[in-house]
Amino acid sequence: MERDRLSILRRVEKGEISVDEAKDELESITEVKKSPLEEAIEEIVPEKSYIPTRRERKLALAEKYQRWQTDMMITLREGEFPCQLSWPDKAWKWMWQNPEYPVYINHSMELVEGTKLQISSYYGDLFIRGWDQPKLIINGAVLDLRIGQDEDIVSIASSTGQLQICVPFFIKNIEARVISGDMWLSNIKSNIQAGCKSGDLGGEYINGDIRCQVNGGDVRLVNVIGAIEVNTIRGNTNLRKFQSQDVNVNSLDGNISMELGPVSSGSFQCENDKGEINILVSDDISCELIAEVSKDGRLTPIVLPWNKLLERSQNRLHGILKDGGATIKLITQSGIIYIQESWVRW
């Protein structure tokens, strides 16, 4: 570029071009050509007001030279390319990043009724609780946090750290997932779809339906009003003091423990491949009870106040307690089913 300027000046001295022509040529060559890195940053971060961090520059350069897939996010450490994670494809409105130290965040935003929340946490714990204010509060210390807002959906994604979120009571739907971390839900009046991989999921005082998918962790739910659906792989499930009339628990390899109060309606089903199914029943329960085992499973019920005992064998138990009404179905392949009387007073 410097040589081009000198060449133009020499041509002016020799009278080959006028001063105005030289000025036009100088202005044309002084337009700075963007580097591949700058072009890459603009491709993935179209907002001109955004100033990329060093980590974002690394991500952009990696994408420019196709060293990682565009729909993947990586947590970079100095001098290495670690594992890749599925990163939601969203237009992020706010972003905080630091590749070396956690970024401490306290961010709030006003929400309106009908807003849906989508929350993803990678390599960190997630805490969600409800409150009676219209603001969504996000607190945490993470290496990466992104927030997007599109019409009636707010998306939050974080990586490597702990995230705490306060959700207004009027939010009706929450989708939350954690990869390699724990999730805790408290005092929420929303329908929840939750997923955990390599971490535990706990919840208390939930006034809404909850669906859980947990791989490699335990589930513990207390005081839930609404339908409960739990699916686990290599994890235990514990349900207590719930008021749900629709409960479905499936476990590939884990124990299931459930306390049932004096129910007289609803459907309650527990099924696993191996592990214990431990059911505590109230002495005032009114239901149809079915328990089945196969393969090397065992069935060990206590003496129950049957109104009508329809079948009792080594592998199957079927009968009516009091007037029936509710349906309880327990199935295990090679596990053990325990049916015991609960000492808890509802």
C-alpha cells in the first residue's frame, strides 16, 4: 500500500496525472481491505455495534477455516480445541464471554404474559425459581452467556459455570436442559420440560405439569401439582408429597420410590428394567393395584386390606383396594417390587 502511494506521488511530480486525479487514486487505495478474520466475525455476528472478544475472534477464525461445524459451540482454552457441544441456533441479543475467567452477570428484562423460556446450560449447574415480579432476573458466573429474544420466546444459553434465574409466575412454559450439571426447580407455576445429562434434577413446589428426561443422574420431586412424567437412564427417582393425578415413571436402570396419599382417582405407573420399585401407600387409598415382574424379578407386598383380590402369584398381583377409582401399575423386568404402608399423614 505504501508503494502505491509513492508511485502516485511520483506520477504527479512527472506531470502524468493532476492533483485531483492523484487525490481520487489515494482515496481508493486507502480503503482498508478486511482480513479473513474480520469477514468471519461479520458473518457470525452481524450486529455492527457488537465488539467481539478474543474468544469470539477465535470462534470466528475457527469457523472461517472450517475447523468446526457452524452449529456447534466450543469452550476454548488457551492453545487447544476441546470437545464440541450442540449450541442453539439463535440470533443472540446480548452476549458475555471470557475464555479464562467466569463473567459475573446480573441482567434483568421485562416479560409479558405468553412468553416462553428456553434455557440451556453446558458444563454447569442451573437453578430456576419463580417469583411474583414481571422481570426475568439472570445471575451467574459463567464463561459464556447468551440471551436472545424473538417475539414470544426468550432463549438463554450458558457454558461452564453456575446460572440462577428468577422467572415470573405468569410464565406458562419453560424448556430447560443441562449437559454435565445439576438442575434445581423451585416455586414455579409453569409447565416444565426438563432434561439433564450427567447430573441430578430436583424440584419442589411446582404448580404445573413437569416432564423430565435424565441420563446419568437422579430425580427428586416434592410437592408437585400437575402431571408428572419421568424418564431416566442409570438414575434413581424419588417422588413425595405430590398432588398429581397423572404420574408415569420409566427407568432403564435405577430405583423408583413413590409415596401415595389417600388417592381415589388418577393413573400412577412405574416401570423399570432392573432396580427396586418401592411404593408407600396410605391406609386410606382407593385403587386398582397391578404389580408384575418377569425374568428374575421379585414381588414382595405387605398384607393389604383388599376389597377384592383378583390374582396373586409369584410374578403378578392384581386386586382392588376399597372402592377402586385410581389405577396403580408397577412393572419390572429383573428388579424387585416393594409395596409398603406409608407412615406419612397427608
